[in-house]
Amino acid sequence: MRLQPSIPVASDTEEGSGTPRKLTRSEEVRARLADDIVDGRLAPGMALDETAIANSYGVSRTPIREAIRDLAAMGLVKTRPHRSAIVTRPSQETLRQMFDVMAELEALCAGLAAVNMGPAERRELEEIHAGLAALLKANDPSEYHLLNERFHAAIYAGSRNAYLVEVTLATRQRLSPFRRAQFLSAGRLAKSYAEHDAILVAILQGNRELASSSMRKHILTVEDSYEQYAGLKGPIAGF
């Protein structure tokens, strides 16, 4: 079994902050397997041979088992007693429902961040956004995805609501491979940056309603972009 990820994942963010951290071995394996499932290299119904995956990735079976357990919680694999787990994936309707929930959670985070973020946090968000501009110019979807995660995590933290952050991060984790894949659709980086710009301006203005509506629109466009990338719908206006 020879597997390669679409967009490598080298770091994540600390819960409730925009600070990057290095992924554990099992998290790296989980991200790679998730990408292969989302991109169709691992098809629904395919059995996951732990030994073959461990040999392919150059790791022991322990992080493989941990990754498969996490993927089962994300709905990307189905575990079976005394047998190999098999690949599954959410239906198109389930994905749409998940993105609807994600849009509302992130909209709430952005709205609260607009009124609760302090000056230092606002400056950090501006700096992250400037970094995204450089990655857009370089046309680097891998690094753009990583910094995009920091942009959103900084907004979650700025909401000043720990429970909301916890729920939002849990939902984001389930959607992470689908959000990552959408950066490969034509013109998506430029569109994403423009959407972030609208969110940032609203937050800096302290405009709660505009920040919420801009973020909601952004997440629903992410959904559309993934569906376009996966061939589930036609091109989106502006692409």
C-alpha cells in the first residue's frame, strides 16, 4: 500500500490559540490517511492493513491504530472486531449538514471576536493575514492551508468563550480533510484571501454582525469549493 497526501500537514494550533505546534506521529498519519480517503486514493469499502500502512509510512503500528481510531470518530473509517477497519466517508448530505453547523459556529466565533479581541490579538490576526498574502503570491496551497488554520484559530481564541472554542475545534477536526482539499480547486487561494480580508476588516471595525455574516459566507463557500473540487457540482461563480 503506497500512499501520498495531497497537502502535507506539518503543524497544527494549540487549542484556543493561534500558536502553531508540531503534530504527533499519530496525528500526521491521521492527516495523511484522511487526505487519501477524501481524494479517493483509498476508496470506500477498502480494508486498511495496519502492517502495510506502518511499513509504507515508516512507523510502528501503534500510531496507525491511534489514527484509525480517530478516523472512525471522524466518520472516515469503520472499525470491525478482529478485522481490519474499512474506509467509509460521510454522505454528501451529511457533509452539507456538517458545513452548515461549522458555518454557524465560526460565525459566532467571529462575531464575538469582533467585540472581545484585544489590540495585541488584532495585530496578530493582521500579521497572519499578511502572511497569507505572501503565500497567495507564491501559490503555495500547502503552507496557505497551515497558516489558514492559524487565522481561524486566532479568531476562535478571540471569542473569549472556551466552550465555543472546544465545540468549534471538534467540528473543525471532522471537516479538516475536506477543508484542506478545497484549496486545490482552481482559483481558491485568491478567493479565500478575499473572504478573509472581509472578515478581518469587520473584526478590526468591531462590527459583530458583519464579522459573523462574512465568516458564515466564507465557510459556506468553502463547502461549495470542496464540492466543486470533488466533482459534486458545477463551477462556482468567480472561479
